Amino acid sequence: MKRLLAHVFLAAALVVSFFAFAAAAQQKVAVPVGTLEGIVVDAQNKPVAHASVTIQTSDGHKPHATHTDENGHFQFARWETGQYDLRAYSDGVFSDWEKRIMIKSKKPTQITLRLPAQK
């Protein structure tokens, strides 16, 4: 009987250990994040309200968009650190892509996106 209890105890300990290990393996590792913020301006260097700003990884994945506020400002907060490409769009006009902009964890990255004159 003692031997049976020992086996049951061992089996129970193994099951508990397995689930504890599985739970630990599923926990996400903390990834450094940062903020990218800026302004969209037109050809006359005036802020552009309600412009669309697209961000994506520099390999072209994970596109995301936001809009500028009344003063032309935008922000992408709590993004994984790394390189990103950005461009703005308003009234049928796109800015050039700004390539390989680094988001760092310590200090917000600042950028100005310029829309060309409308044709």
C-alpha cells in the first residue's frame, strides 16, 4: 500500500510539474517598446489635419494606420522597438516613404512627413 501511495504521489507531482512548465512556457517574454510621433506638413510647411499615416515594418509586414489631429500631429505608442517605414496620405497625395526609422525604448522618435504639392 505504501508503494502504491508513493507511485500516486510521484505521478501527481509529475502532472503538477508538467502543467507548471507548460504555463511558464506560454508566458510572453517582455519585448521593449517605444513611441514614434510626428507631424504631417504640406508643400508650404503647414500642418495637415486628418491626414492618414501608415506604418509598417521595414520588410513590409504588419501595416497599421492612424490619422493626424487638428494640428497635424500623430503618434504610434507602445510599438516594438525596431525599424519601420512610414508615409502620409491626404487629398489624393502621398508623401515619399521614410525608410528604416528606428523606434527605440528610451526616447520617442520624432519625424516630419512632407506631402508634395497637389498637381
